[in-house]
Amino acid sequence: MRKLFSNIASKTAVWMGQPGAFVGALAACIIWAVSGPIFKYSDTWQLVINTATTVLTFLAVFLIQNSQNRDGAAIQAKLDELLRAMDQARSQFIGIEHLSDKQIELIRAALERQAKTENAKQGTADDTVDRLLDRF
């Protein structure tokens, strides 16, 4: 089931990101708007566009979120591999995406302060993720 959903989400996300999808949606809106006088701008006429856009948006959120989750996981894996492969990189940073938002913000702030006070070009600082968090 997950594999099927993942495949559908991937293909749909690619399709939805194409100019043709935008043109198709725009055309549907124009056709709906032009048909207003034919249907005398009835409640049913308004309900058609409201229902269609709401349902499509609701479903698209899940598909887009699935694609972003996979993209984010792939990017994290690539960054983790770069950290692992670089001699001067701190491998303790691998997996910090699993920390709380507050912990990540504390690390980011500590790194920014450290970069301002030290010459970051001379190599990697000695602090580990745990030491950066302990300062707060």
C-alpha cells in the first residue's frame, strides 16, 4: 500500500508541477466563470467550483506532503553522507534533525556565535553537539 501511494504521489507531484496542469486548472476556472450566465449564477453553479477546488486541494495536500517527506529524508541522507565523508566535519551532527525544534535552534545559534568569534576557515571547532547544547 505504501509503495503504491508513494508511486502515485510521485507521479502526481511531477504532473501537478508542470505548466500544463496550471493551464488546465486555469482553463477549468475560466470555463466555470463563463458558464455563470448560462446557469444564472445559481447556488449549484457556485457549489460546483467550491466543492471541486476544496476536494482537489484537500487531496493535493497529502500528495505534496508525501513528496516533501521523501525529498527531505533523501536530502538528510545525502547531508549525513557528506558529514561522514569529510575529514573536518563533525559527525555528531548526523541525525540532529531528530532533536526538538528548541535544541536545533540552540545549536544553530551557538554555531552562528562561534562563526562570528572564531576563524571558521581554520578547520572544525572542537565542540560537539552535546557541548553546544550544554551551554544553554
